Amino acid sequence: MEQAHSLPVKSINIELTLSKNKTEILVNKEIRQVGALCFQITPEENPKILLITSRRSQRWIIPKGWPIKGLKSYKVAEQEAFEEAGALGTTFDMCLGSYSYIKKLDQGLSKYNIYVYPLKVENLISDYDEAHERSREWFNISKAKELLSEPGLKDILTNFKPKLLLNAKYLRQ
């Protein structure tokens, strides 16, 4: 996947106190990424959320990645869902919200803001780009919220109403 290298980044240094004797510097105020909230509605009409594991820590996350110049954000979310989870389906041109997390890098701490777009999964393929690096699994919304670390992403799930979304005008074929 080609990644944009000219991402909008606002540099602001902020000190964060991690413990009584240790302070880290937040190097980049905002680094933007795009995420896909992959879902399906079961025959019992219960929504399920597809989570994947991160490559390093193996914690549960949603597919996400860098914006791509010339590609709309919901299409980037679709591409990330395919590459990281083998998910194919219908994307929606409607941001459900955003969440943030702090990541420790060599140059300090960086804040990532992830803008989340829904993707109704119609098919999962077994041979996808990152299949050997990640696990994937379907969860009901309450279990997905238990497994996720980011409070903002949990909030997005709390407010997620896939049945209403399926009737929305934002559906893109």
C-alpha cells in the first residue's frame, strides 16, 4: 500500500507526567489516521463487530491506517479493512466519530486521532495481506467494548446503530 508522507501534523510540545519522577514530551499534537468499523447483522438481527489484533502487542483493535492522497477517507477505511482483516463489503461515506490514543515512539509520545467509517462486511477472505500477522474475530458490541482499550472507540460502539445506518443515504456502492 502506498502511504502518504505529507500528513497533516500539528507540532505542539506538551509535558505529560507519567509518574512522580518521570515526564515524557508529547511530540506531535495530532497525527490523523482512518479506521474501519467492520460490522454485520446476524439473522437474529444482532450486530457483530469484527476486531483484529495489533501486530506487536496482539491487543484487539479495528483496521486502521494512513490517509492516502487522492482517496476519500471512507475508501481508505475500506482498503485497510481488506488489507488488515480480509473484509470485503459496503462502505459508508459517513464518519461515525473519532478516538485518540497515545503511542510511544523513539522521539517521544505521539497522539493519534483515528476517524472511523463503517463497513458492512459481506465476505471475509482467508488469503489477505496481513493474515499471517493478525488474528480476527467477530464479537457482539458489548464484548467488543470489553476487549478494546481506547475509551473513545468504546464510545463510538456505544452509539453505533447499524440498523439505522443501513437505511441511511450515505451508503456507497
